Amino acid sequence: DRLDMPVNQNGVVFEPTEHNRNDGFSIGPMLLTYVPEIDIETTGAATIFDMGASLDSDAPIQLIDAETGERQMIWAEIDQVPAEGEPRALIIRVGKSLQNGQRYIVVMQNLLDAQGNALEPSDAFKVYREAIPSDVPELEARREHFESLFDSLEAFGVERESLYLTWDFTTTSTENTTARALHMRDTGLASLSGASPAINITSTVDNTVADNPDLARLVEGTITVPNFMDNAAAAPGSRINYTSSDPDALPAQFNGDGTVEVPFVCGISRAAFQDAEDGDTDTRAVVVGHGVFGNRYTAVSVGFGAELTNAMFCAVDWWGMSDQDLVNAVFQLRDLNRFTEMPDRLHQAFLNKIFLSEAIVNPAGFQSLPQFQDGSGNALFKTGVVQYNGISMGSVYGGALTALSPHFDYSVLDLAGMNWSSIIRRSNLWEDFAFAYEPAYPDSLVQPLGLALVQMVWDRADSNGYANHITRDPLAGSKESSVLMHFGI
């Protein structure tokens, strides 16, 4: 309902159109409420330093599987971003991703202030908890549901009288979160009929050791990829192209058969040339994912890694979060109605990387071209195999890409993290973007709400939405991968 949505400083209401494409809430939700006097420490709620405390039957803040009664690992915090004196939201975060398509119940009981005094719930909640009759139709419409919640919680050992607040929600199904990206992947690859994507080489540079001690050759060009965005260039600010307003509609190629030329760069290590001399190379191709608002040339700047590991590093830009998207991101933060542009364009980025991977593994792709052979015609990398290395933001989205990929045997997620609603305001980059977001949505309680809302559509491209299918229970058509994660704390 538009009446429940945030409004920015220009009076623009956040439209729920994209949320109506969802069949539930995020599996890595940012659960929000406002408890003015709560003291987390005195209350004894689980924190990030002791998430296990949330599994205790008497934990003051809990998240319970509505079907099984199993308590989920969570932690609670008071929003630290607002200035002193501004209202601060109580944020409940999951320590482990929830299951898809499952209902959960939030429990808040026996909450205390800093002096140890019990906090009283709102009058509206008391109407339900204490079974007080009312003549307010909106309250009465929800009474039966709350009675069912109280009955469920009683069976799970939570007493009605102890409750400060409770509510329930259902998470999105796997199909709902992944359907768009999988449709683009499957339709795009099917259009190849087993052939390699079309490749156009635009530049080949052979480096001396003085030029580059690690990368002996740089190859640049473009790959032709089906365009599922709503403009011919799939440019920043574009959206997924739909031919129907049906919430369950799937992406359609622009103009029916539109394609886009996606620039790539590959850096071939000196070790690869040495390894190819006998005609039987072990050099592995690696797709590299760059950091936040970076570009494909990260694959060149980390070329020392290719030399150390006998690899060829290849990359395309992370459309949606590349340097060409930076200005657009500022406008998205000022008007959250535009935010879906980011995860939408990231869908095209996933397809671009999958097509890059296909050009690597397909014998008629890169390996058939002289630019990827030595002077004797020996291939400079091993065909049929490709791995992934995501750096910083490339690791945040790398989990989702790994879950979607039909190619990756292994993925490295370097400086890994998820989800964005947990990461973004903790990041040392937030100051660079707060100047756009916070003045546009100045209410300190609306700011986290906005992030919680956009996470629901961000999940379609965030590893958070794919968490249950990255290293287990692979999605249909995806390759089960092993993942190495490096964390920065």
C-alpha cells in the first residue's frame, strides 16, 4: 500500500509495484521496530558477539519457525547511524539465512530499560495481548490472526503475558527470487545452439617484462550478448524489459532479438606461455569480479595473481555497480523508486559474465582464436574449465553469480559479505553515499526502513537471495561449486 511507504524530501512516494512481484520477504531480512527505552545489554538480547543466545527458550528477542518451533540464530542492535537525540530503530538481523517460502514469528518479550524496568507494550498491541474489545474495524480485522500467533507461541514455550510485541512474515520462494535471472540465462544460452558467443577482438598487446612483469599479453574485445534491458544499449538507468504488466512476467529480449556488445579484457600470464610450450597446458581461466563502482581492468591490476597461479584473468564490467553506474546510483539513493534499476541491470551483468564464461569453455570460443594461442598455435589456457574470483563487491555479487553459473567449479569470494542492508552503512564507503540518501530521507526511522524495503528487490541480484543455493541444492541448470571465502572484519 502506498500509504505505508516512505516519502522523500521532494514528496515522491515509494511505489510498491516491484514489491508486488515478490511472493514474500527477504530470507536475510532487516527486521525493524522502534522501542524507545530499550537497553539491549540489560534486556539480555543476543548481540553480534553472542548470536547463540538467541536460541535459548527464554531469549527476550527470538525468531521462530512457525511450523516447527525451531529458533533461528539472530542478533539485535540499536541503529548507530542517527545523531544523538534522534530516534533509533531496533534492528533484528539473522545470523544464518532463512529458508525460502517459510513463515516465521518474531518474538519480543520481557524487554527492559537501562535501569532494569520492564517496558510496557503499546496500547494497540495490548488490545490483542489482553483481549480488550475495540470498536476499531482495522484492529478487529487482525484479532483472529493474533490469537493464532499467541496459540502457536504458547505451544513453543512463549507466554502471551510476557510479550512486548510479536508479528509474523513469510519469506520469498526460490522460484520467485531467481526466475528472472534463470530465464535470461537459459534463454540466452539456448540461443547459441551449442556455438560460442560471437567474439570481436579489438586489441592485442604483447608486453615486455619491463611493460608488465606478470601479464605477457592483454586481449580486448567484445562479446555479443542477448539484451534483456529496456533500451538498445542496456545503459545505466535501464530496467528489465517486460512485455506484460503481470507481476509474474519474465524478462523479454529488447525488440524480440536485441543484442548488446559487451567489452571484455583478458590478461594472460607469463606462466601461461611457459606452460603452453609442450602443447598440454594446465593454465586455468578465471573470471574476475571487480570492486564497488570499479571496472573490468581490475583483472589487469591484479595480474600478479594470474602469474602466481598460472592463470588467465578475464573480466567484463559489473553493469549496475560499475564506474559507469556511479552517477546513477546517487539518483537512486535520492529516490528509492529508481533503486530497482540497480538489481535489474545486474541481471544483465550476470548474463554477460555467463556468456564470457561460455566463450572461455566452448572449444569454438577464445581457444580457437590466435590471440589466445602461442606462436606455435598451442592453446594458452585449458578449455572446458573456468573459475571465479570476486574481489570486494565482486564477492558480494559473486555468490549469486556462482549460484547461477553453469560453468564454475570453484569460486573465490575475497573480502566477502552479504547482505547489502547489513553491509552498506557499516562500510567505510557509506560516507560517500550518505550525502545523497540521508537528506532525501531525513527521518532516522525511515532510513533503515528504506534499506529494508530495497533489500527485498535487491535479493534478486544479491548473494543474500541465493544463499541457499550457492554451495548446496544447486539451481536447475547450475553447476555445484566449491567456494573459498576470505573475510575482512
